[in-house]
Amino acid sequence: MQFSKSTDYALHALIHLGQSERSNNIGIKELSGTLGVSESYLSKIMSKLRQDGIVRAVPGVNGGYELARPADQITFLDVIQVIEGRQQLFTCSNSRSRQHSILADEAASEQDPKHAERSGCLVEKVMFGAEQQLYQYLREHTIQTVLDEAFKRCSHHTTKK
């Protein structure tokens, strides 16, 4: 599994917005310069984040973007799902094979016929569990988590000098 560059840029843009000591917004030109990405590419990413309520666009000559909610309420999972989509990471493609029927958990399939293929495939069950663990980890980490860690590192380096 690999996340796109868009997710990377989105997360870094949000961290830049979150660490801005100014209370006002940051323009797309400054953001794109900081991240080293074209304004048009970053504008598309920011538009997705705006549509999902993660950032707010401030119109006008001095306009730009700002976080639409506190940094501790924007999880990595929120951002990834906006940019990458909200699809299941793994789907069993072998559900009609003889191998699948050998691995199928028939008792689970009988209890919930609606989800027979998902609960019946032991390979998918493992992959689904891994996906849930990944999602939980990404839910636990917010933009604020990264900002706090960066602040600690910065403070640590300052006190060492």
C-alpha cells in the first residue's frame, strides 16, 4: 500500500497552517513555496480539504487558507480519506474458488449471510483486521500530535545550545 504525493502535500500543508504563529490565513503562493509544489497542484488538494471542512478558504487579496477546526480535531485518517478516498484497502478476489471454500468460515457465513464473502474468507479477515489497526493508529494521530512533537524537538535543540 502506498499513499499518493497528494496525501503527503496535504498533511504538510495542514501542519504548516497549524504551526503558523499568525492568526490569519496563509496564501497558496506561500504554501506552495514552502512545500515546493506548484500552486495549481496544491490548489486542487486544498480544494478537496476545503470541501470536506478541514480547511477554510479566505477570499480577497490577502486571502488564503486556514484550518477550519482545531488541529487536535484533524486526524491523519481524515486527511487520507479525503485525498485517497474511503474505499476498503483489500477485497478478496478469490471468493468463488475451491481454495476459498476450504478457507471459508462456514459458521460465520451462516450467521450473517449478507456478509458471507467477507466474514467467510480467512485471508480477508486478516487483512480487514490489519486495516482496522491502521485506521485506529491514523485516528489517534492528529495535526496537533505532529505540531507538539515538532515543538518538543525545537525546544530540546534550543536548550542544548
